[in-house]
Amino acid sequence: MVLKYLFSLILILLFISIGLNIRLFNFQQTRNYIDPSFNRSKLMQMSCGFLLSRAIQVFAQLKLADHLKSPQKIDNNFANKLNVNQSMLYRLLRMLSGHGIVHKNGNDEFILTEIGQYLRTDHPETLCNFFEMEGNPHRWNSYSKLPETIKTGTTSFNILFGESYFDSIKKNPFDQDQFNRGMNDISNNENLIIAYFFKNKKAYSIVDIGGGVGNLLLEIIAINVNIKEAILFDYTPLTNDQKNLIDLKNIKFIQGSFFEKNVIPPNKDIYILKRILHDWNDENSIKILSQIQKTMSKESKLYILDSIMDDTNNYHISKDVDFEMMVLFGGKERTKNEFEKILQKANLKLIKIHNLENSMLSILEVHKK
């Protein structure tokens, strides 16, 4: 009798358990159908990404970080000092506080976070100029033509303005200067890392092709005593101050285009291309590489400093940069195989890839075939 009772009790509990599991399963299925909260919310959050980008750009353009080194009340006096609207400024900072750029304390005061410190103009690793550059109307407005780019394959910037990005900034000294300062923000932190790569290279001469104002060369020659001849090759003329600085370090400046024949200094030991090829499509990249190949001796080495595209499903910043190259320049980030293809067409050979720590760049060591 007791065994019969226990058996019945077990059956009852089993049916209850099965019933609960079925109800839980059905509830979960229904919940996923009518309220897929995580994925839906995540997608909504992604759609607001441009708001954060724009907010940081405006924050940088107004140099707000320089005024928030200590807790600051956002009152009318403060707003008038910056020549901005008090209410709008408060809302901008409140939005950025939700993303960890600034922090609002219990006294309703705002102060920079550790991340926000990089937007100070006096920070040794500042990114203020970079975000100002990213917020330039010519760059920002180009994204309005993205659908046409996807449909036609034509660069968004070219569709909107009728000319290439680099042709445009040549005509606008402000945009050119802003571009140079923005790129310097990115480069300055990694130039020392790159310079250490070249520290023990047994080379007498070095050419930085498209080297801007010469910051990378200055770091390299400061750390490599073997180099006796350093040449900065770039299309954009230097200011008097920039020219005086490289003259002091015995760096020779040659103005010219890497598309032109017989203008790149020939038979040097090392040639550097840093963040150049990703600005250009394959056809133009092959033209650039071919001009360099013609100037190289058998002993010359070309070092290409660029990102190697991650072609997996994982997130990598190179994919974001590739997207921007598509919109603004008609250029692209490349996988290892894509680099090898354009090098082969320029009669060059990839020897080795050197990965740099604390940098999104890799160094491709290239020789003549």
C-alpha cells in the first residue's frame, strides 16, 4: 500500500515537472517572439552610434576638455565664457557622461574621465585634432551619399563634391592643415614604436614617402645612429616652421607626387610607406608601388606600414577604417593575400610581416623580385 502510494506520488510529481517545463518552454518561445529584448535593444543601440561620434567631434571642436580638468558647474557664466548655450551644453555633456567621456558628480558638476583626458589639447597623446578632422563637414556630409556608393561603386566624397578628397583639401588650407594635425594625432603615439623597429637597421639612407611633416623620420634618426641621409618626400609643401625643424635635424625635403616618374630619390637603403596605400584603390596603389620599385636597388628594402585586414567575423578596427576609406578616398584596407597581389603586379615581393605591439599597424617588409 505504501509502495503504491509512493509510486502514485512520483507519477504526480513527474507530470507536474513535465507540465512546468512545457509551460516554461512555451513562455520562453513566446517571450523571444514578442520581446526579443537583447538583440532588438542591441540593434537600436547600434543605430545611435553616429550620435556618439558626432557628440565627441563637437566636444573636440569646442575644446571643452580643456575646461573640464576639474569639476565644473554648467551655469550661464560658464556657458557665456565659452560662447555657447547653457542648456544645450549641459545636454551634450549629460549624453557624453553616459558613455564615459565625462562624469557628473552629486553636485551636478562635470569633470573629464580617464578616457576624456585624451581630448585635452595639452595631453601628450591627444586625439582632439583627430576628432576635429573627423567632424569636418566635407568628411561628415560625405556619408549622405553612401547609398549611391553602394549602388555605383563611386566614392561618396567624389559624388558629393565632384572631386577627390585630396584634390579638395589642396585648395583649402584650413582643411589641409586640419587633416595634417588629425593624422599627427594618430601617428605621434605610434611613431616611437615604429622607430624602435628601425633602431638597429644597418642602413645609411632612408626615405619616408608621403611622410607628412616628418615626425616619423625625426623619431627614427633620433634612435638610429647609422642613418646619415634622411629624406622626406611629400606632395604638400612645408610651412617655414616645419622646414626649419627638419633642417635642424639634417632631413632633406623633396616635394613631389609618388605618381610621377623619376621624382622619388633612387637607390636608397630604406623606403617607407606609412598609411599611404589604404588611401588608394588597387590600380593607383600598383602605380605608386611601381614608381618605388623603379627607384629601388637590389639591396633596397621597402617597408609598408598599414593595417592587415581581419577577414573573419570578429570585430576589428580595420573593418571600420576600410569603410571610411570606401566613403572618403576610394581606398581600402587589405588582407595579406590582397597585399601580395598588388605587390606582385608591381614586381615586388613580400618577405615578412612584422606585427607591432600596441599598434593597429603591421610592417610589411618588401624586396624587389
